[in-house]
Amino acid sequence: MKPRRILVVDDEPGIRQSLSGVLEDEGYSVDAAESGEACLALLPGGAFELVLLDIWLPGIDGMDVLSRIQEMPLSERPEVVVISGHGSIEAAVKATKLGAFDFLEKPLSIGKVLVVAKNALDHRTLTLENTLLKGDPGSRYRIIGESAPVKALRQQLSLMAGTNGRVLIFGESGVGKELVAHALHAMSPRAALPFVEVNCAAIPEELIESELFGHRKGSFAGAMDDKTGKFQKADGGTVFLDEVGDMSLRTQAKVLRAIEEQRFEPVGAAESLQVDVRMVASTNKNLDEEIERGNFREDLFYRLNVIPFVVPPLRERLEDIPLLADHFLKEFTTAYGRKPKELTPEAYQALREYHWPGNVRELKNLIERIVILNPQVRVDARHIPLHPARRQPDRPPERFGSLQEVREAAEREYILKKLEETNGNVTRTAELLGLERSNLYRKMKTLGIGPKE
């Protein structure tokens, strides 16, 4: 993989040299320029993905350079992080309005520079992917599978993506909740705007408020610079709260207000900021139980759960395993430059007989391991390292004579399961399946499901 390309623009040789050295040590490819004119001469053709740009430059100053960069074609336009030895809130605001990703004040903190550089490069990647997806939203975040639950999920995505309704995605760990959130954003009118993810389970409690809403310099110990929060970075786009059930009650109260008013105050700020974001959240927890235990706010649950999505575990969509396995085989053989591989019928059978506690993520990791460790072109069951204690329980022999009968049986079983979850409420079941109630009634009649069932 080629190193990411960064251009350092500063009229001080010492800063150019020190920044270049630090970034190169992190594996980046770095060039330097001493003026705005030199910077603009190097940029055409998409030569760099990120520019660290000093404001005070001889000749064309940094703000003018930033403005000209924003006029470049998106495919060639680098992200810009502005640097200044005379930092001020006014300068930071102006740079942000002109399109800068972030603002750093001298003297520079090396740790801060590295974090901001990584975030800026990740943001550029997502922006380019979302732009490409606008014409073909299924090309990158395609939901793979032909099982009844996956077809219902895709239908729900197509119906709901164009709205601004808040979405709550339910599912076990590893089922693909993040993929569904990305697909929802990619199919929406906001696709060309930021998709900003917050892993609520991974951020320490004392930092999550700052991550979400940002902070002002000096607002707490360690706040050496102003920080732009996730909500502000996502303005116009989508905020994805991954594993929202792990968020503290204190943070939940602030998120509730931000959702209702689309307004929030950065930590230590006297004035609030207005944003326009679509909220998408996910959880692997039973939030009804969390509410009963006092761990999750009921009012926040109802604000988030406007449109519920349910992503089924892999063990409930076994017929999708061959499609997923083939997809991951192609993905990893291409990524690692290996010869194309194929699974034998015995290998597919072994995969179908496994319980998959880690769901699609576990299958993906397994296929990657097979591609890396096995030189064979044909992968047999003996090449698949599966835990014998996690095999699917014995199933009765096949009793279907045709593919149509298999599909109908799977649809019938899935609809019955959803009816059981809603205590027989057909309207609620139709919402979970992404169907009109009348369509669900017709489907139930076709499959021989009586109202009492």
C-alpha cells in the first residue's frame, strides 16, 4: 500500500524539517514548500492528500491558498489543516468556513499534529467514497445476501434512505450494523456530505462529551487547543452513534438536547452552535431492559427509535454464507495479490454448520486468515479452522423439493419470529419488515400464517 502524501507549507525551515521528520517516521510521504506560490505549483494532479498550511506566508498568504485549494476538483483537492503562531478564534472560524479541516496553534504538539493528520486523511477518504457512491450507492456498502431477512432489510433501506428520519439499528456484535449505517448515508441526499462515526463504547466517559461537542482551549485540564466536535464536523451530513447503549446517562441528556434542538455548546463555550445532522444510532443491547435497569433514558430511546432497523444474526441467514464467503475471498485475494480461490462443497457445508457467534465479522476474519495462510487454490473443509463446539445444533433432514419452497419456508419462519417479537401486532411487524401492512397480510395469507399464529 502506498504511503499517504502530505505537503508541509511553512516559511520557517525548522518547522518544515521537524514536521517532515515526525510525519515520515509515522510512514507518510512528505514534501515541503516555503511559500504559498510553491504550494499551489505542487498541488495540481492530486499530488497530495493533506496540506499542513501556515497562515502567515510571504507573498500569497495561507487564507488565499486555502481559498484556491477549495476551487480544485474534488478528486484532486487535499484536506487542509491550518497552522498559525498567532492563533485566534476569529482566524479559526474563518479558516473553517473556507474549508479547512482543523486549526492548529503554534507551538505545535506533535501528538496533536499526528492525530489531526490521521483524522483529516480518514475524512478525505470517506468524502471521496461518498461522492463516488452518489451515482451507485450499492457499489461500496452493498448488503450481500438473498435470504428473506436481508431482502427485507434492503427494501427498508431503499424506502427510508431518502428521509431525514432518525434511525436506530439493532443487532448482535458483528452482524454489520455499521455497514447498514454507511449504506443508509450513501443512499441519502446527504451522501456527498460527512459521515461521522462515534464509537460510544470505545471513548472514555470523561472524553466523550468533548468528542461529541468539542471544547474550548483551557476548558479543562489538558485542553491545550480548541477542538471541533463530531456534531460540528458532521454538519449537513450524518452522525452515527455506534453502540449507543454504552453511553453514560449524563452524556445521554446532552445528546437528547442536541437531537431535539440541533444545537449544542462545546465544553467551556458560552454560546451554542447550530447544526443540521441526521442521527443514526446502533446497539447490541436490549434497550428495553436497559431502560428498566435505569441505564438508558426512555425519552432518548423514543427520539432515536423513529425508524428501527433489525440486522439478523448470521445463523438466521445460513443461505447467505456462500455469497458472503465468495465476496470476502475475492476481496482478500485481490487485496493481498493472491491467485483466485474457490471453496469446495464440503467447505461450504462446514461453514453452514457453524454457529457463528461473531457473525459476519467472524466469517470475514476467517476468510482473510484462509487467504493469508493457505496457498491452495481449492479450499476444502479441512483447511477451515472452526471450533467444533460451536457447530449448529443438528437439524432435521431437508424436506423441501424446490428452491421456491425453501424461500417460502424461510420467509414464513422469519415472519413468525417477528410476529412473536411484537406479540402478534401486525402493524408493528410490518414496520420491522419494511412492508406496508396490507402487503404483510397478503404475504401471511400466501404463506399460510393465520392471525392467531
